[in-house]
Amino acid sequence: MKSFKIATYNVNSIRSRLHIITSWLNRHQPDVLCMQETKVEDGKFPVQALTDLGYHITFRGSRQYNGVAVASREKPEQILYGLDDGGPADEDRLIAIRMGDTWILNTYVPQGRDRESEQFTYKLQWFDRLKAFIRKRWRPDDRLIWCGDLNVAPDTIDVYDPKRLLGHVCFNPDVWAAFAGVCEWGLQDVFRKHHPQEPRQYTFFDYRVPHTLERGLGWRIDHILATAPLYGSSRSCDIDLEPRRAEKPSDHTVLVAEFN
């Protein structure tokens, strides 16, 4: 692949958000859109609406929960679904596609519920399993992008109230260490390359809190990371808040990056 644009978006039900997705694709024309929490079984996935816009669609889902999908201008030459280490495959949380010499890894990392729960332990284990999955298949000098809803705010600047939120399943030392364990292999945060230490840059605004977008009460938990060859060639990475302002929005918004 040469220059391209990639975006990631937790749609929180693709059928409920189709009006936003198709409008955004028409307006911005990315080469790849990675989606999470599609919340639809495969037989009911709205394939036609996206193929009509000129995209190939790769997806795995389940009824009501989880689900990942990739819309790509090029037809993938290779596709991987889920983890393959003998544990739960979680195909509705991980899809990787290859186009030419570039791999796109789209994940919906478990949220974790609360820190005393089995779900949080599973989340930490999931990061470890993902680390092994990546190291088994790629080298740090390969062209790899890892993106999606990673359910971690990596730094104090990535949440609106770090003192009060410290200890949350997406913002605590255990999850930071698990996330860093994946990244230290050779994945770097493309957004922070272009917006180092820039505050109030968020991708998630909780439905349950009134007027979170207007009040800036957000979290940066959706990410685009890249290995050195792509990180070095990235020319922009920005959060687009318009999908969050749309009618009947997801609680997340779109993160988009461009590479030479």
C-alpha cells in the first residue's frame, strides 16, 4: 500500500449507527474503517449498505454484544479471526486483514467491569494473549497498525478527571502495565505523535452523564498504534467529534489517521 487513510470507530450497534457511518464514509473516503461493538450476528450484518459505497466488508459478530468489522477499499489478501492460543478465540473481538505488505489489526478489548471481577482478570490476560499473538506473527519492522476500542486511557492527560477516575478498569496501574506490555514490542501511539501533551482530546463520552461532550467529560480509549515504518510515515491523526454530535450517536467518536 502507498498513502492511505484509516479510521477507527466504536459504533455501539452498527444498525443503529448506519446513518452516521455511511455519511462519514461518503464525506471522508477513508481507505479503511475499523469498527467495534457492531452488536449484530453475521447473518444480519448490513453488508449491502457498505458495499454500495465501494467497500469490502470483513466482520465477525454476535447478537447484542461485541462484534468487529473492517470496511476496506481493497479486498483483503489475508484475514485472521480471533486469538488462536487454545483459550477463547473471541472472534467477535479481533480481526486482522492484510492488504499488500500492510496489516491492520482491529480489536475490541474487554472492558473489565470492575477491578475485583473475573472480567477484569480476563481483560489483563487478554492483553497478554494479544501480545503473544502479535509477537508470533510479526516483527517490529513489519508494516502493522493496531487500532480499535482498546479500553485503556494510557495517561493522566487522557481522562477528564484523573484523580477521581484513578482505579477505574480503564485507568489504573494494572491495565497500564498490560497495555504497555503489548506496545513495548514496537507499537507507538500515532495520535500522540501529532498531539503530544495536548489536553482534552477524547474519543469516548459516556451516555450516562448529562452533556458530557459539551462539558468535555471524556476519555481517550480508542487508539491507532503503528510499528516504526508506518509511525514514521504518519502525517496526521485526529479525533473527529462530528459523529458524536450527530442524531442518535454512539458514545464513542471517530479517530482517523493518514499515512504516506
